Amino acid sequence: MKIFFVWCLTVLFPVQLAFAGVVRIQGHARNATEENLQCTLISNNLASNPVGVAIPMKGERFSYQFDVAESTFLSFSDGTNYFGGFVDPGDSIVIAYDRTNFANSVSYTGKGKEKFEITHSMMDMKRIARSIAAAAKGRKYPVDDMFAAIDSLQDAIHRRIDLSANAMSAESAKRLLGGLAATAQHAKQSGLVAVFGDSYNNILANHRERLSDASIVHMKKLLDYEEALYDSRIYVDAVKSLASIHIEENLRPVTDHFEERKYQLLIEMLPQKLRTPVLFMTLKWDITTAPGEMNERVVLDAAELLADSQLKQIIQDLLTARSLLKSGDKAPEFSVQNLAGEKVDLASFHGKTIYLDFWFAGCGPCHALFKSIEPVKKHFEKDDRVVFLTVSIDNEMTWKRAIQKFSVKAYHVFTENKLREHPMIKSYNVTAYPSTYIIDPAGRFHTIQAANNPDMLKKQIEEAIASTSARHSR
């Protein structure tokens, strides 16, 4: 996708864009502190990857022009706030807000504003749903009250989509409905965890005194995924996450040879039209994020179940690319810049075990991983044989502010304002964030995709230290 930066005078903005394929975004972010507004373009085409764009801020104002062929989701982050919405070719949207008080100040105007307003309502729905779950926790039948309240929120937003249908393409309207269904389903699942603190099957088995007959019906409907939304990427991605969690928590403990059967279990949960898109997204996620070695035969067998030949080929290519980096191989050379402005390379850490982590400021899973492995960093903090090396793909200002804001303890480097285009991103086959590796003191890969579990990660690092010592002793 070709992207152009255009700085336009505000007085010219109201002119309607008459040529198809162009979307213009302008805005005023009061109290903005970042050099850039980060934007991610997410096509509905599962075969395409999200595209990251850094929109320069001039003072507190920004302006950008995109080439967009169809309904596309734009996700924005200023380092503090997150917002976005679908756009159609020809849209021309003005966004105004105060960075320090986003929720109470944001406004959307211009052609296409309705889609951003509705998306904002869905984000509010997530926040309200958390309050609903907290209130329902003390009720006799919490599921009944909680699910009814979430359904009411969903119905209200559904009516807004229907009333605004003439202001958007049919594709955007349908994808908004997919996003709404995903938001509601996720809110209910999160609510169950908040109220009961237990897995789905255990709630049904061990909390029956707090479940009415209607509660059980409501819970079982959670596993009835909406086949009509099979072509909504947002909905497909939500089903991928929710179904995978359900399988891990409820089916893994009672399934023999689980690793060989998990993709078949997923298929069996889904209606026909959701099977290929959800399985594709699941396989792609597993290949790009799963720690350690993969059972390639299981993945390839699962890929054969994909009805779309293009998606099948993508999975096969991703698996091939993953296999290019293997435990025992020499780690690729690199050259990046640290916080002091110095160049560092692989040789700079010779003799140390490196925990290598690729991240960016707006990556929620990256921050979740930072928090998860804090005990591991604490364990090794006085061990000069180990270094936790974080590689940020943000621009320099965003990178430095994120380190300060989130208090991330590590040896920090960044990709020198080359973002995802830095050679290190390609040589380390980084296709998802976070991506993590363990490199032993001899400069060889010990682990591709290090464990997220602190105890397992600690063991992997200790094994990397010991493996080199063992080689030297022979």
C-alpha cells in the first residue's frame, strides 16, 4: 500500500474528496508531546499484514493522506491514548482532543465521522462492562444480570450502526457489526473470569448454586460463534483468541495427545464458514509467537484443512521462514543504537547470555510480557552473565519516553528511526510483537521464541548459560 504525507491548511480541509481511493485524516491534539502519531492500517484481507505509519506532528496538529482501496480499519496511538475506526475511500475526518483528557474531549467531524464515533462507543462498552461485572459479582445470579446489561449496550450500538448505514459502505457497516459482536463476546467472557475467577467448565461444574437455568443457557451461547460474520477480520481475530483460550483452559487438561489434536478441536468448535479464517489466524499466531520448537507435521496437517489455497501457502511460507532460525544456529549480526547514542552489535555482548525482546510502545502484549517476566529479571539482576536486551521499533522520542513512562528495566536499543524497516527486523525474522530469543554466550540461538512463563524462562536462561560451559569443559 503506497502512503503519502500531505500537510494541508485547515481552510482547505472542508473540500470534499471526489476521487476514489483517498482518505484524509486531520486533527488537533492539544497538549501533544510526541513527534509522531502512530497509525496502523488493518485491511480486512486476512492475507495482508497490518501496515504501520508514523504521522508527523507539527505543533499540536497532524495531517495525513492515505491510498485506500476498500473499507480499512485505522488504529491510532499518541503514546497515551488509543482510538480509531473504519474508513471508506473518500472519507475526510477531523479528530480533535486533549491528550491529557481524551475521554471527555474527543470529537470527530467530517465525512466518515460516524464510524469513528461508533468505534469509540465500543471502546466505552469495554470500560462499562468491567463496571457491570464488578457490580454483578455480589448478585445471586451474576451471569443473568451481567449478560443482560451487556446485551443492552450491544443493542444500543447496533441501532446506531443501523441508523448510520447510509453514511458508510455496506462493508464498513458489516465490519462494525463484527467488531460489536466481538466486543460483546469478549466482555461476557472477561466478566465470567472477573466474577468467578475460574474456567468455563469449572464454573458450570463448581458454581451451580449461582447459576440459574437461564445462566446456563447464556453461557452455552458463548460458544455459538456467528457464522454470518466470517468475513469480518476483527470478529475472526476475536473468535481465534476466545476459542483458543477455551481450548487451553477446558480441553487441554482432559485431552490425550493434545498438541497433535488441538487444531482439530478448534475446527470442531466452529461453524463451517468460520473454520478456514479462524484456523488460519490461529496457525499464523502460533507460528509467529509460540516459544520453542514446533511440531511442523501437526501444523502442515492443519494447514491442509484450510479451504483457501492462498492462506494455505502463507502458512507453509511462514513455517519455512520460522525454520530458517533454529536453536544452535549462529545468531545474525546486528548494529543498533543504545540510550547513550552508542552503536552496539552482537559482539558487544560476547560471553553473555542474551534475552532478546523486540517491542514497541503501543504493543499491549509487549507490556504484558514485561510485567510477566519481572521476577526473572529480578532473579538475574546481579548476574553479569545475563543481559536483557530490548529492541524498540519506535522512533527515538517515543522509545525514550516509553522507557521512562513504563519503567522497563533492560539494556535498551532501538532501530535508529528505521522502525520495522531496520535490517535487524528482517534478519531475526520478526513478524509479530513481542518476539523473543535467547542467545547463548557463544552467540548461538539457544531458544527461538522464549517462554512467557517466568519459571520456564528462568530455566531456559540457566540452560543457555550451562550449555556453553558444558561445551567448554569437553
